Amino acid sequence: MSTLALADTAALTGRSLRHILRSPDTIVTTAVTPVALLLLFVFVLGGAIDTGSAGSYIDYLLPGILLITVASGVAYTSYRLFLDLQGGIVERFQSMPIARPSVLWAHVLTSLAANLAAVAIVTGVALLFGFRSGASVLAWLAVAGILVLFTLALTWIAVVAGLTAKSVDGASAFSYPLIFLPFISSAFVPTDSMPGPVAWFAENQPVTSIVDTLRALLAGTAVGPEIWVALAWLVGIGAVAYGAAAVLYRRRMR
Amino acid sequence: MSGAAAATLTRPAIRIRGLVKSFKGVEVLKGVDLEVAPGSIVALLGSNGAGKTTLVRILSTLLRADAGEAAVNGHEVSAEAAAVREQLSLTGQFAAVDEVLSGRENLVLIARLRHLPDPGSIADDLLDRFGLTEAGRRRAGTYSGGMRRRLDIAMSLIGDPAVIVLDEPTTGLDPQARLDVWATVRQLAAGGTTVLLTTQYLDEAEQLADRIAILHEGVIVHEGTLAELKALLPPARVEYVEKQPTLEEVFLALTGGAR
């Protein structure tokens, strides 16, 4: 049974990866806005921002930019899932003797591959414009692990959006608040420069702990307790979104 | 085999008893009874909204009935959904093919999902059988309506399911493509596959079906052979009417599609 589930997931993931390879523009589009933001903040606004840290502003900025990359990239996942549901191909798969959850897992794994590709592009561009990191291999692995968890958590939210959407536009609208969230966090400026209530929100929302953890890992400095806050947010959000997606998916098929 | 005699001797391929289904308080199926004999073609005839697609979705395990029974080759759809999915193949209303993949890749995907050995040669055989070999490497999104429908039906045949359900197989097709689909359905039945097809076209039922079931307002109002259904009406009167060619005959003659 579980080997069949793996085989079905592999077959369906191969299918949606082909979709991406045949329209690689979706990955480039995902990377364009974060790269533009990166350049805007580094070369236009960054000169006036005092982060109070030793490194260059691009080093300070990159973690938040990477999160924005993923937040905008997962919109394609809900879009593709919505189109599959609309076109009837999900029903075709469901009427066959396959492991039913493999339909969702294929979209999730494809989202992971596509978003990590976009993250790699953005990181490459940042390196070109002066981003430097003295992080150890272990720290880089931790960065990759947190980005994978972040992508999974946001992808399951995207799956919920794709399953509940009534229109193509609705399927991707959920990502706008997610893209906006890093702006009200420590991603661009330190939170202590913000007025009280805004600073309180910024310090207590998930993005700040994730950004601070990534920044410490990339800078090669000691990671504080914020890594546990970040991991708790990521696992919590991922679990809730996964549960909601599973319930919605089962209910849909009845 | 002669349909009526065989039906009483062998287990029906599809057996539906008292099937009920409502959506948000609106009763769509109000106790449907239907039997389909193995190897026969049965047309489920009904106007839009009669509940044909609901019935088909319950049979193919996509929807759960509120009450009643439905079984495919003796397997109850709710209790033995996995066995039903092995035996029955659905071709839905909207030609659910992957437009980004080529025709061949669509077939290979379905063969892999049915866990069959050598998906590549299964795909090549079907492309050949459905006249799609040349188009096989092209994206399915570039296909004409008729080609898409042929690919769609070819995908349903993978794994040789005993029962094929075709939901409005010719809706939206041009006359030539429609004749091609009809030929395919006849071939299937000749090979021993049981076919249940829904249609809103009376001539389609007349052309293809061994038996016709009329679904109206949630129940089967009549079921029988074409001759039996015709006998329900008063006997024919003799009238003299000039035989004009139908527009379909004209169209096919002019486009050279008559076969």
C-alpha cells in the first residue's frame, strides 16, 4: 500500500514537474519581484537605513527577501491545483485505483522544487550584488532546512486556497498578505525603530523569528532562542494548514 | 450473446437499487433502479439536470449516495471502492486530459497510475489504435475536440476495465468526430466491454444502445430496448413525407467525411 502511494506520488510529481519545466517563466516570474525589491532596498532606500549591525545592508536584507520569494511562489501552487480541479483531471485520478492523497502531495513536492529553484536564483543574484556569508556548511544546511519548512507550511496554505477557491484570481489572492507580512517585521528595518503597537506586532509575528534565525545562521553568529520560536511557528502553521487541507480534500470528494 | 437472455443468467455488470442523492435539500436522484448486462451498451437518456452526471459520479466512487445500493461486478461502490476503481473507468464530460503533456505522456501517466508494466508500449499501442500516432508527441492542448475525446477514451481503456462509463461522450463534437466516437464505442462492446453512456441526444441512444434507460426528475421512467420503448406509444400511422437529406448528411457529403 505505502509503496503504491510512493509510486503514485512519484508519477504525479513527474507530471507537475513537467508543467514547470515547460513553463520555466513561472520560476523566473517568482524571482523577479524579490530581486527588484532587493535592488530597490539595497541601492535606493538602504543608504538611509541604519540596521545597527556590523555587516552590509544586503546581508541584513536577504533573509526577508528569500521569504518573500517563497510567499509569492506558492501562489502558483494554488493556481495549478485550482486548474486541475476545474479541468476534471483530479476526478479522473480519483476514479482510478490510486492512493488519493498522492494528488495533493505531488503538488506539494513540485512547489518545494520550484520555490527552492527560485530561492537559488535570488541568492545567486544577491551574491552578484555583494551578499557574503561566512556561514559553515552546517549553518547553510540549517538555513536550507528552515526554508524547506517555510515552503512546506506556506504550500499547505496554498493547497487550502486552491481547494476552496471559486475563481482563478481567488486561488492566488491568499498570497498577498503573506508577501506583505515581511514588511512589518525585522526583515527590512529593526523593529525597535517602529512605533509601539506596530513594533509589538512585528516582534510577535512569525516572520521576525524566522528572519532573525536565518540572519544569525548566515552571519555565522550565535543563534538565540528565536530558532525555537521560528520552528514552533513553522511546524504549527504547517500542521494546521495540512489538517485543514486534508479535511477539505476529503469533504470535496464526497 | 443475446442481451436479454444473458442478463437473466449472469450477474449484471452494473446493478443499482433505490439510489437516492440530494444536494442541499434538493433531491436529484429519488430512487434509481438500473441493471446493465455484461458486454452490453446501455444509454442513460435525460435532459440537462436530470441527474445523469450525479448517477455516473456515484458509480465511479466520486460521490457518496444518501441511500440505496450501487454495485459494479458485484462490488458495492461505498464498501469496496478500491475494487470498483479497478473494474470501472470513467470518461467525464470535459475530456480531462493534461493539456501540457503530450498525448503519449498522458497515456504513460495513466498506465503508471494503474501500476501496469511497460507503460510506454501500452501508450504506443493505444496511440496506434486511436489514430493518434502522429500527434502523439504533440501537447494535448493543441489537439482538436475530436482528437482530445479520442485521447480521453484511450486513457479510460488503459488496464482493460470491464466497465466503461462515458458521460456525454459526444457533447460539443463535430459530426465527423461524433461518428468516430460511435465507432469506438461499438468496437469496445464488440470486445466484451460493458458500456454505460449518458447522452441528451436521442439519435445517439438510438444508434448505439442495446437498451435505453430514460432518467427523468430523478427516477428511471422507462427502460428497455428501442423496440420496446417505441411500442409504448400508439402504433405508427402511415404518412407520405418527402425524404429530404438531413443537414448532417449534406455536411458529411460536402466535407467528404461520409463513411
